[in-house]
Amino acid sequence: MVRRLLLWTELGWHSSTFDNQSRSLATKLQRMLGSVMMLICAATSVVHAQEPSVPHFESDIRPILREYCLDCHGATEKLEGGLDLRLVRFMQMGGDSGVAIAGNDPESSLLWQRVSKNEMPPGEAKVSPEKKEILRRWLVAGAPTLRAEPEQIGPGVPLTEEERSYWAYQPIRRPAITLRTDSRARTQLDSLIENAMPSELSFSPDASRLTLIRRVYIDLLGLLPTAEDVRFWSEHTEPNWYEQMVERVLQSPAYGERWARHWLDAAGYADSDGVTLADAERPWAWQYRDYVIRSLNDDKPLDRFIVEQLAGDELAGAPQGDWSANQIECLTATGFLRMAADGTGSGDNSPESRNRTIADTLQIVGSTLLGSSLNCAQCHDHRYDPISHRDYFAIRAIFEPGLDWQNWKTPNERLVSLYTAADRQQAASLEEEAQTIAQEKNVKQTEYMQKALEQELMKYEEPLRGELRTAYETPGDKRTDQQKMLLDKNPSVNISPGVLYQYLPDAAEDLKKYDARIAEVRTKKPIEKFLQVLAEPANHAVVTKLFHRGDFNQPMQEIKPGKLAVLVPEGESTTFADDDTSIPTTGRRLAFARWLTRSDQPNPLLVRSLVNRVWMHHFGKGIVATPGDFGRLGNTPSHPEVLQWLATELVDKQWSLKELHRMILTSTVYRQSSARHSVGDAADPDNLLYWRKPIQRLDAEVVRDAMLQTASELNRAMFGAPLALIEDDAGQVSIDPNQPRRSLYAKWRRTQPVALLQTFDAPVMGVNCDVRPASTVATQALMLMNGDFTIAQAQKLAQITRQVAAHSEIDPKWQGDLAVIQPPVPTWQYGTGNIHYENGTVESFQPLTHFTGSQWQTSPTLPDPQNGWVLLHAQGGHPGNKNYPTIRRWIAPTAGNVSIEGSLGHGSENGDGVEAIILHKGSIAGRWAVKHASAATPVGTLQIMAGDTIDFVVHCREHETSDSFTWNVEIKLTSPNGASENFASAAGFRGPAEDYSKLAGQLRAAWLQVYFRSPTADEMDLLIRFAQQQIRLLQDEPHRVPAGSTVSQQVLVNVCQTLLNSNEFLYVD
Amino acid sequence: MMDTPQPNSRRAWLAQAGMGVGALALQWMLTDAQAQAKPPVLKDKPYNDLMPRPTHFPATAKAMISLFQHGGPSHMDLTDPKPELTKRSGTDYPGDVHFSFVNQASKKLLGTPFKFFHRGQCGMELSELLPHTGEIADDICLIRSMHTGANGHEVSIRYFHGGIPGILGRPTLGSWMAYALGSETQDLPAYMVLTDPGGHPVDGVTNWSNGFMPAMFQGTVLRPKEPRIFNLQPPPNLAGTSQRQNLDLLQSINQRHLQSHPGEAELEARIASYELAARMQLAATDALDISKESAATLALYGIDQPETREYGTRCLLARRLVERGVRFVQLFHAGQPWDNHSALKPSLTSICKRTDKPVAGLVKDLKQRGLLDSTLVHWGGEIGRLPVTQQHGTPGQEGRDHNGQGFSIWLAGGGIRGGMAYGATDEFGHKAVENVVTPNDFQATIMHLFGLQWDKIFYPYNNQKQIITAQRAARVVREIVS
């Protein structure tokens, strides 16, 4: 049965956003059957199916008139041409031009004449031929109505039964569930889902344990599990390990961070005001962000959560002394109503701008809490939904006492200080202390000034000295012209505090100490924090006027604060009290919030929109795919009863969001595998029926956070002011790399979106964000392949991996595959030894054996007890004591002629310098000495054989102190065949020959770090073959290995980056 | 992408539902629906790639460059001379006018302060503000009878891009072209957008939105300054072979992963996105490097002069992209420089100076390279301006308010008849009165030039055949097709 309902949804409601025909079909069914018990309908409808279909006014004609005609002929008090089209009998009465419909002859009906010839409606939009045809058939049928028309109707366009019975406005009712006992359904939810499947479909098997662990952690926390988490849950032996895991994860504080981000999208969170180019920062918006995190972690009941955000200030009341913790909480919550862009404090405080901010705020309220596009009714009645122009202003009247465009407050004027009386007192007493020091300083300064003056005056002879003293001591405005001239001529006497240091340097230093003390005292003052709130002033029951066509320049009648009329049963009041006299504020928002969250009769739009969003985040798509619009322009629910069930459960479970998560996560529909199979693909390739769990790409924040986490970089500190942004030369914005905290805490400026996050579909806030797209574009690939962030994380991950791998074992076969790759024969060697200077020979070459990562030494200790300071690095080195020179040895790969260029430098002013010698085959090819100087070290042509050595020796002179030297040499080797090759000492500098076998274990460890599973033999083979290939490449092209790194290290970094780019990492199964 | 229903799933649905208890009800619903309107029966799967696709009939255009002029260029001052308006300047307009800026509204007619000249062999009358456009008069078809019916910017912009006035969430013209025709190049995105250094145009990124289509049909933005595409190049130590090896490893790992998710389009698309990214590194670098263009070419676009350098560079880049097989290139201005509500004379002069030469240079360059025959060039905004004065109380500050009732755009190349003015506004330039062309007609005509029957190219969404003109009345303006 449910299956048919779905079908009906597909064909009827779902078929089109604009298609009135199929909708009327739907409403017909709905009318016959009542809103929820639609299933029984099929048989009934068969009966009707035999009847010829005649359009009726309420179901077929009125929607057309509403779309095209009623704005002028019914909605307003003044009717165009005196014609009212709201009821059939009004049409029969007609207007100034006569009756609109007559008999059953369309041709003689004025309505038909004007519409069919496109004379009406005026303007661009004309009635489509299909709709005209419906109109014509209705007229031919004698303009039938479904029921007797009301005797009286109030002003405006009345709501019809058809509009009231639209699914979204129906009260929440628990659906009847036929429980499945024949299947893998675990919960009522599962039965509802499975009942909607055709017989050949059923749930897929549960996903693997690892998949479930990863799925739940990412879904609830936006973070990966740790290796420890994975091990713990993988090895857990109790049958309810999964439920226990869900429970444990729900208690993590990271849960609030993850789900706060979802709510902040809907609320339109931004750390800046937008509107103007300045995009002024909102330094205190984060308090609201933190409020949301805390509320979700505390599992604050959602009804309370909503009331606080809509009317926290009214709940809080006036302060009795300091704000209480509860009051602060309530006030912080109203940050929700301050999320809309607001340029009134940053250059655009025009009436347009103020009204725009109000409209955006209402749009956020509408799309987030009411699942409705309220904003469409800003200028006229909503064309498709029963939300009137009047309704819009009734909602606006709820907010206007707090957002009064005629008595506007700029964002700064709305800040509330959190200073307590104690803070204020402490600050005052500290300021007093500071002032006392300032006075001490003044006294001291006067003394110093006097002293400086005396000292200066001593340079003058009397009587000039006395005249100068008198002139100086006379206050500026009392000085005679002569005195002024005197001081101008002798400016050095005119001492001021600012130039005191030129006269008495010590005195100036002394005075600075006072300043430092003052500053220190002042820093002890408690920091003044603020909240960004919407706080309605007391006694401010402003009058709201309806704006003709939404134009504030054309105010019309007064509108009382009220509800969406379609949600109020006929005959009940639609308004809220103008002013609740029991509290200082008007109480309008409080009444509205309480109306929305009544537990006995919760607002169906609110509850449905809440549970729909939760579903959307768990499954990637809402039951209504347009969470901000449940109206006719939005989508219809794919599983209406699931929506009903979740909604009733939420209210029954005291509005506990965590309880809702539990219900969803412990169900089979959530726990099943995401793998496709042919039966499912044939029956429902889009998985509209949930026969498998949809795969989801990591959200933007999770991409960044999970990479930081994998690289062991993530700083889990919670709360506080947003993380600074940095903008590179190209204008690409990123989060300060020194603050590797969760992306949620980044500064979300409207004009400065973080490139990585934006690329992965994080919203750039205009108003708010109902649904993030999940795009797949090449710019994302470029970001992950070439962006600094990913590369940095890959390097860090490689570092961690090397440590981890040092303690793990691996199949020797893989090591062997890498060990067989021979390191290249080194052309350079690094050593010390005995030189026979007379005959120019190296009597013994003793290689340096310890490599630090950037230089060669004889041991880890420097200076070495025996050899002293001897060391060599890429650019030069330092000789040891007289017996231990440095020797950089070049070994000729082939025979030929060699010429050498070089530059020797000794930088220090101290010591006695160094001497450098080039030795070849027992002769000295060159000899230079430098001290705090540099010298070129060219050598003409040497004939060499393959395997010959050329030694570049540096030794100290008398002393080895301060003997750091640089010596870059470049050897040009020309072979007999004329080919030449250059060998530069710096570029050719190498550490020890690598043992590549270790890399095998590291590759495996990296895989495990990123995927939480060991590679299969096939995958390991793939990694090894990659490593072999890349080792050879890096050996051949050493510039690819950054300074201080090795071939193995760079291969590992590249593998790490590749794993972070892969689908297994970027998607949740 | 997630919201994209695959039509054959619904077909499967219908097949299943044709059996059992529900069959009759279904039958009734279908019959009933058919009696009222065509039921949505979708047969074909939508394209989900960018391979070149066949056209319905031979195309005259293969690529399009759209030079969008945000704000509403003032046709009475640029492209549509109105002697009667000039004659009666200062007197009251006799008809009704709808104003956006009610406070500054006035019915006083405002004649143009600019002179018009006959240009080209065809003698097309154009304003002195467009001397260079005058030089291409014989190549362009000037449509003087555009009509959106709405004066607002966003309403009309969305009409031009998405097919319905004021409605967001629909694919833009470029998305439709990329979807319908695929791409001639697999090394560059099919649909590219060149934004202004001053920032985004009015309506921001929705100007190049893919709406309900997959993201691959979205406009790819080339940044207004270097680097035109972020992260295009790897750091030197990864460049070339090393990155290729990394990518090969990545794709091997991803292919193995895909084996456990056969047919998962999203995963396949990401694998493809890495290959496109790799090809783009080479192709985009080459396309964006204008250093080898001759001095004569640079001068043609005004790149040698400060005033025209920026727009000229983007026009030249547009040609280089089209040359390399990009299907649809669109240029945008920051904000809306043609929104001349005040100080009409200086502000209009200034934007013309910035754009006239580069625009004409582009058409001339395409022509001399033989590309104009297959490249459609579009110049125009979303609305025009009113013939009456927008008052500011100060002489010289007069401007013109919005006008969606009548305005001009022009097309050139790609099978358009050159040297032709089409349609007309009333004697004051207020309303289009002769051969009225709507944005839907414009869209249908463009599709026609590309060899497509516009109402046959659909994307299934919400179980409806969505077409570019959204089922609104449209016609191919055959009179302007050569």
C-alpha cells in the first residue's frame, strides 16, 4: 500500500512544481481520503476513475485564478474594475463591465473573452493554453463548484479546503505501521521504509564493522575514528557493540561541533556583516556558534532550543544586577536573529538596507523553522502557496519591535556587555592604581625636565640664561613675542617630554618603566566580552504596516502580529497579543515561539522541517529534498509516513535530538551496506527507496579536519574567537596553518571564503544555506593535488608514518623488492684524513660516518672529543683541528678533461681563517687561503681517468676557532667524444646511501593510517611497484627531493598525498 | 547531483506498478492526467559526460562568447536613435511608465545627449559612444526589440540565463549548451566564465549556476588575475613525471575501490575529475598565456592602452579558449556598470570607453582568423533604460531608470545575418513594438544556430522534461538567421 502512495506521490505531487493539473489530481485524492490515510485510496479512486473528469472551481479553477487574477480581483480591498473573482457567485454578479460568467457558453462569458484573447492578465505572464482549456471546459460544464460557497467571506483571498489540506500543513499524526517480521527490519522506521519497497527489493546486508565505525564517527562527529577507536570497536565481542558505539560517540564533545555546523548553515552564520564592500567583521558572532555547540552537546530539547533563539531576550527578562548564566545563555541564543547580512553599521544605514536585513531575517526564520519560502509573499500573495501578503506582514509584526526599521540600531548598538559589577569594580580599582603610577611618573618627569633644563641653560651665559629660563617657564599663551622669538632662536632650550631622551637618556629609560607598570596594571583588568543579540526594548509595541508591493514607501493598513493563517483552524484567532503586559517586552516572539513548539499540538512545519534536516544529514538527501521549502515550489516527500513517524517520535521523546539520532542510526536502513547490486539497480537505480545506504562525500570541513587528524595535527581545542585567515599573494584564502583547529572555528567572512572549504561546497553566506550541493569538479582535484595544505599534511603524515612503521613488522618479500634497487654510485664522498702536503697526497681517507640530515660529522657529538669541529654540508663546512681537515672527494665516472670553477669564503671576523687545497694524483692543483674574505678557486684543465679522485681539502691554520667556510665548486668534465657534464658540489651533496627496504613497512603503515585497514596483497604489490618506479625517478632527478629529505621520504610523502586524494578517504560508505 | 533523478528508474516504477492492485488506479491517473495535460513520461537517460554530441540538424555555430553587460545599457543613447524623443525632450511622456526608483521618478522625457551616425555598408545607426562597434556594423545583427516585461535586474538576468523571470535554481544558458552539445575539448571545461577584477556581477555565482544539472555543467570561473585558476601548477618537485606517477597510483587505487562500488557515478566522476585536472594543467596554461600574441593583436583589443587593457585581455582570452574548443565563454562585469541611474553622460561614456574597442576587436579578430563563421558573439544586458528622466535635483546628475519593456542587444557570427537591425521600439524607445524578442526567443534562436531543436533538448527533473525555455512560449527568430 505504501508503495502505491509513493507512486502517487511520484506522479502527482512530485510531478511538477508548476503543474496544476496533476496537483489537482492529487488534491482530489487527498480530498477523498483524508490526508494521511491515503493508502486505502486506490480502490476508491478506481470508482471515480470511471467518471468523466469535470473541472471544479475549488480544485482546478481557483489555483489558476490565484496565479493570474486574484491579486487585482480579490486580494485587495479595492477591486480592479469592481470585479471579484474569489467566488463563483461573485463572478456571476460581475463587475463594472458586466457579469464575468454566464450560462455554460464560454464565448459569451467575459472572463473567457478576456483571458482567451490574452487581454487578461495584463503584463508578460499569460495563461497557458492547457490552463485555458481547463477554464473553457469548466465554463462549458456550467462553472461547477465542489460544495456550496460560503455565505460570507472576510477581506482578502480566503483559504480553501484544498489549500488547507496540502500535506505540509497537516497536523503531525503517528502513522499506522505494519511491522515486518519477515525481514531484516529492526525498528518501526525500518518497517516503514521496507513497506514502501516493491517485493523484489529489501535492505542490503549490514555494512562491515569497519565501514560502520567510520560511518558513525564521521556522521556524528565530522571526524575520523582514531586507530584506538577502530581497534576497540572492531574487537568488541558483545552483540550490541554497535548500539554501545553509537552511545559512546553521541557523548563526544565533537558531536556538538559537527551538528552545530549543520545548524549554522541553516541559520546563515557568518563572522561578518556583508552588504557593503567593507564587509565589516562581527567580532562576537562566535558566541552564538558556541551556544549552538553547547546546546547540542547538552542535548537541549529542541523546543527549548528554538524558543531561546527566537525569544531568548524575552525569556531572560531584565538583569537583576549581573546577567545570570541562564540569562546569558538566552541572550546568546538570539544571535540567531542577528545572522542576516546587515550593512547598517558599515556604510549603508538606508531604509532599504534596514528593511533588507529584516526581510533576510524572516527568510532565515521561514526556511529554517517553517520550511516555507515566506519571502515570496513580501510583495503580494504567494503565487503557489497559501501564504498571503498579509501573513507575511503578520509574521513581520512579530519581529518588528526588536527589528524596528524606523528606530534602527546598528550591529554595534545591539551588543550587550558581559561585564559584571565585580568586573567593573575591579577595572575601576586597577585604573586607580594605574593613575597613581601615572602621577608618580609625572612627578619624576617634572624633576627630569628641570634637570635637563638646568643642564642645557648652563651652556648659556647670563643674562641670556635668565631670559631663556623665564621664557621657558612662562606658559605658552602668556609668552611675549620677544620670549617666543628667543625660544625659536634657541630651540634646544625648548625641552618637551617627547625629546627628553636626547638630553637625559637614562631618565627617559627610567620613565619608560613607569609606562610599563601602568600597562601591566591595565592588562589585569577583566576583558570585556560582548554578545551579539536581538534584545527588544521595553514598551516598544510598534505598529506594523503592510507595504504595498513590498515597498516601504507605500505603507498601507496596520497588520497585527499573527500566524500563518493556513496553520490555524478555521474560526480560531490568527493573531498574537500586541503586547504581553506581564513582561517588559511585547512578548510577541515568545508567543510565536511557544506556538511553534507546543507539545500538545506542535507546529507541523517546524517539526517536519527539523526531522527532515536530520534525515538529510544522515542520508545525504532529505525526505523532502528542499528542506527550506515544503511548499509547491519545493519537492514533495519521498516517504511521507517516515516524515510523520520521525516527527511524532521527536515530540514524544521530549524533543531530544540525540534520541532521534539513536532511532535512525540503530535502524537497518542506516546500518546496511552501500554496495550496489543488480536487483536493486534494475528496480530503483537512484535508490529512492533506500535499498542501500547512499555513499556520501566528506563535507568541506570534514575534508580539512580529517586530513589534519590523519596527519596528527588537529588541535581539538573548542570554542572561542574565530581562527585568523591568511591570504596568499594570489588572493587565495586559507586558515592560519599555525592554528590547526576544526574548520568550524575558522572566520567565516562573507567576502573571504576559505578556498579549500568553498571548493568543497561550503556555503558563502548570502542569506543562509538549506542544502549544500555535492559537486565534483576539477578545481577540487587541483586543490588536493597542488594546494599547500594537502602537501603539508602529506608531509606530516609521512613523518608520523615513519615513526609508526619503525615498530611494525612486514613480510620480508616486500622489503626485498625494494632492497634490490641499488642506490646510485656516489660521485662525492665526505671525509677527513692525513694529508701529505709536500707531495700532495691523501695518505688516509677516513669517511665521515654520522649524517645529521643536513651535514656529515664524525659522530653525533660536536665538537667530537677527538676530531673537533670537522663537518661538511652542501655549501661548505668546518675543519677540525690541525690533524683533521675536511675532504670533499669527487670520483670521476669517466675519463676526460676536467676544469674547475669555485668560490671559497670565510665569513667570520674572528679566527685566523682557513686554507683550501685541491689535490689530484699526488699534485696540488690549487691552493688558497682566506680570512673574512672570499676567493675564486679556478683550476685549469686536468686530465683524468675513470675512478680518479679529486680532493677538495680545507684545513685550519694555527687555530680551529671560527673556521666555518663555504666552498661551492663546479667540475666540468669533458669526455673524449666531446660530451660534457657538470658536477656541482652543492647540488650533488648527499646523505648516506639509502636502505630502501624500510620503505615497504612505511607504505603499509601509511595505508593503515589513512584507511584503518591493511593493504591486500594486490594493493601492497601496487604500492611496491609504484615505489620502485618512483625511487628510480627520484634517483635520476635529485632536484625532486627537497633539501634535508631523502628519496624514500619523498616517495612516502607522495604516497601519503595520493591516499589523502583517494575516494576511499574522501567518501563515506 | 544527488537530486538528479534518473528517468529510467521511474520507467521501472511504472512497469512494476502496472501489475497488481494499483494498476487500475494508475491507469486512471494516467488517463485523467492525459486528459488535462501531457503526462510526464521520460524515456531517455540524461547525458552525464562532456563528449561531443550530434546535433538535430547542421549547426552554423560551434561556440559562443557572451559579453554580458550587466545593468541595462541605455539603448536610446547607444543603439536605438529616437529623434522624436530628442525633439520632445523636457516635455511629459504621454503614456504610463513603471519606475523602480519611485522617489526620483519623473515623466519628463530625456533626449540623448549623444550623436548618432550611420555606420558600415548597411548604414546602421549607432551612437558616437560606440565608434569601434560601428566598424563591425556589417557583421552584427542589432535587435532593437528585446523585451523581458520586468524592470528589475535580477528578474531579467535570471530570465536570460535560466529561462524564467526571477526564478533561481535553473541551469544557465552555458549549462544547457554544455549539456546539449558536450565539449569539443576534453582538456578544458566546456563552459568558462571570466569575471571582473572588481568582483562578481549582480546575482553573483548564480550567473553561472548549473541549477538542477550535475556540477560538470557549471561554469568554471577563470580568476580575473594571475593565477587565473588556483592551484593549477604543482610545486616544482612534483611537476611532470612525478605527479603523473602519483596520479597513476591514485587512479589504480580508485579503480580498485570502484570495483566494490560498480556503477557509482559519483566515484567515477571524481576519477574523471583528476584526469581533467591533469590535462587542464597543460591546456589551461597554454590557453591563458597571451605572451606570444602579436603587438597588432594586442592593439586590436586595446590591451596596449590602460583603459581597455583589462576588458581587452579577457576578450582575447575568450578567443583563445574558443579556439581550443571551449563551447561557451561568458564575460561579466563587477556589479552593474551599465546601471546609469545618475550622471548618465559621464558614466555611460566611461563604460563605453572601457569596452567598445575590446568588443569590436574580438569580432574583428575572430573574423580575420576565420572563426567568426562558427563562433556566435553576443553583446547585451538584461534590460534597457527609460526614455524619461530620473531626477536627482542637480543639473547634470540626471539618469535613467530601468526598462524591461524595450531594449537592444546584438549578435554576430555563428550563422547570424550581419549588417541588420531587427525589430523596433516605440517612438520614444520605451516599449518594443515591432518584432518583439523575448529572452526565451533569444534562447531558442541560439539553440537553433547550434543545430538544436530547442524544445527537444531536455533534462529530466522532478519527473518533468525541463527545457531551456521552461515550456514558455518561444520562437526561433528566423529573420536574423542567414
